[in-house]
Amino acid sequence: MTAGNPRILLVEDEELNRNLVKAVLARAQIAAVRDAEVVDAASLAVAREKLDAEDVDLILLDMNLPDGNGLSLANELATGKVAAGRPRPAVVAVTASVLPEDRAAAREAGCDGFLDKPYAAADLVATVADQLSRRR
């Protein structure tokens, strides 16, 4: 876990969705979620750069991005290709694909959790809180 407040990397290509997630987390009743620093990336390429440069505790990872599937980043984290030498963050796959085989593929790629789109604000906060509590 990073020193101080938790750090969350939000990998989401839609600006509106990024802003919505940040607003929901900033208003959370759970202090660890509300006080988390949220950094964002609109692509896998930017996410890789951020992960190589700084520690994060949790990644909220959209699966369908302009430059590829989010599972590729989860695989790279699991194998140490990205963020080598840094503590591995928890990874939550965020997707509208809710079939059992999609969940299995996310787990196999190294995802620690799964959040179905569309999701309620309460589900987002609960998922983030759960994953952050496991990192302490």
C-alpha cells in the first residue's frame, strides 16, 4: 500500500465516465475511498506509463479501450512486464461483458475483482472499499 492515502488508477477512455467515477468516490461515506487520490488514464499506453512511474494501490480497469483490451494490462502486471519492481496493485475489471467466461478470463489475467457496467454508485464504492481493505 502506498504511504498516506490510497492511490487509484482509473483506466477509462470516456471522459464523462472518468469524471463520474471521481465524483462518486470523492463523495463516498468510507474515508479510505473518499480520501483516495485518483489518477486517470484514457488509454492503455498512458496507464503503462503511469504504472512504470508511480505506485498505485488499485486499478479500475475498463476492458474496452481504444488501444486494446484491458486484460492485456492485467496480464502485463501479473507477469511483471509493467510496473516491474513496484508492489502489485489490486485490479478490478470494469466491463459490460458479464458472461461467466468473461469473469473467468479476467481472473485468469490477474484481476482481483469485477464490476459490471452499468453499476450503481454504491457498488463502485463497495468494490473499491473492499479491494483497498485487502491491501492493508
